[in-house]
Amino acid sequence: MTLKSTYSFLFVLITCIAVAQKPTAFAGPDYTLCPDGSASAVLGASIAATGGTPPYLYNWIPATGLSSASASNPTVNISTQVTYTLEVHDANDSIGIDIVTIYISDLMKYKAARDTSYCLGKAANIAIGSTVNATAPAGTTFSWTPPTALNNASAANPIANPSVSITYSLYVSKDGCSANTDKININISMFNVNLAFHDTTIKEGETITLIANSSATTYTWYPWNPTWKYPNSNKPDVSPTYTITFTCLAYDANGCLGFDTVRVNVIADDDLIFYSAFTPNGDGNNDFFYIGNIFKYPDNVLKIYNRYGQVIFTSAGYQNDWNGEYQGNKVPTGTYFYILSTNTEKGDYKGSVTILR
């Protein structure tokens, strides 16, 4: 072997020995912590360094969330993801380097979605849970409480069909962590229908107007009766002959349902009730001279006079059918006078009625 070869061999040998003496750092495996800070991790492997020339000095960079930046196996507790670099210095100041990343579980991103409101009869097949829930990786579990009216309380996006207002809470398990991540309120309300009065009393033969205060688009009243006027409006006229409870069903423009009831107490009575005015314009509303309880006096005779004393209408057995005409012509707006003979012990009734056109 030549001198040059000997030197080359020694250089390689010395270099190999130097390399062999460099310490090796072990920062440990990556780890995922729970977002609530309830768990911690220990950095570094069971043996944090080998090789080189002991003793070792340890330096973790950064020191964020560490129990000690100079310990071989510090405890870490953080709320955001951090990548740590471990530097191991041996007695010869040779350095070994390794890295480890501590992740934070993203389970809190899975939500129950926004609160929502529905009217009675419209709360059907409501999908709950945010769209990101459907992208959860395998191993993620969902639990909704209470399970009431849900098609699957373990689904990421279950379907709800509640009949009353309800609050659902979402619990998610992922990365060894579990948390109540969100809740959703589903409010079920009835369309508001308020009747103008309740439990009113009238005499038999009187007509009363039922008034529903609401912004509904359609109205239906029960029980229906042929004496109803405007039964599909919010102000129908009724002339019940016995005590009865009326119900108004109303729907708004969205098809939402609401209802209210009113009881009309009817006092039995045979007194005649004369309405003081009517509007005979053919609109179906108050078109005739109305006398309550007239049907109880079938032998009645009615005569109507103008202000000159001229008889312009006569009826034997009047049935609320005078429409304000004389000989086929409309009489003008004004006050007219009547005499009604009951042909009973009640005798005759006299008064006036006004025609409005």
C-alpha cells in the first residue's frame, strides 16, 4: 500500500468514526389531542437519544405548551397544532435532530346546523346537521339526543319530523375524543288566529259577526249552517238558534294552519228584532230587510211606507225577503216606515228602516 493510499484509508476511517459518534434524536410519534384540553401528550420516544457521546442535552423548539423545553420527555398541552423540533447535543457538541407534530382533533367542526322554525303541519322531513358532517372520515361517530322524531339518531345528517318544538344536541367522537359539539332548536308554532271576542251571549233571533284577526288567506268556519253569511271570510254573520261553539280554521300564504274557537250562548227568546238599515246592492251582504225571529210568527203581515204615507211593499207571512224595490224599481236611499202585525197577543210593531245604496 502506498503512502497516499494509507492516508486515504485513514481519512475515511476517521470520517466514519466521526459520523458514528453523532447522536440520533427521537422526538416520538405524531399525536392528536382533544380540543377541550382535557388530554396531554408526552413528547419523545422511550429512549429520546442514542449514539454520540453521552451525556445529552435536549432542546425542544418551540417551547410552546411544554412542561420543560430541556427535558427528554416533556409533557405538552396545547389548543392549536404545533410541530416541535428536538435537538440532542452530546458531550462533543454533536447534534441530532428530529421533529414531531401534535395535532388537535377537528371534531368541533361537526355542527348541528342553525336553529330553524316551522309552522304546525309544515315541519316534515327536516335534515339536520351541517353539510360538513357528511365528509367525516371513517371512525367518526355521531349521536343525537333526544332521539325523538329522528329517523336515525346515529346519522351524521338525520331526518327530523317533530310535532312540537324540540332541541337536539349533537355529540361527536373522533380521534379518541368525544364532545358535545353543537345543538339545534326546531321551533314549531301555530299560525296565530285571534277571534275578536270569546264566550259572548245573544238573544235568539239576533245576528252576530264573528271576527278573526289574522293575516290568513283562507278561512273556514265550523259547524257550517245554511244561515251563515260569508262563511269563507274573516267576518262571517251567524244567527244561531241555540248555544254553540264556532271554530275558525285559517291558513296563511305558506299553507300554515292556525285555529281559534268562540262560544256563542243563545238565550231562548221570541221577541222580534228589527234591523235598522240594509244595503240592497246585490252583493249578498245585508241585501234584505231583516227581522229576527220572524219565522215564529207565520201569520204576520208587513207593510212598508215611504215618507208620504204611500204603501210600497206588503207581505203576508214575511220571510226577510224585501230587497228595497217597489214595482220592480229600486227605491231611493232614505228612511222608510213599517207596521208589522203579528196576529198574536204580541200585537203590532211600528218603526223605521233606512236603505243605504
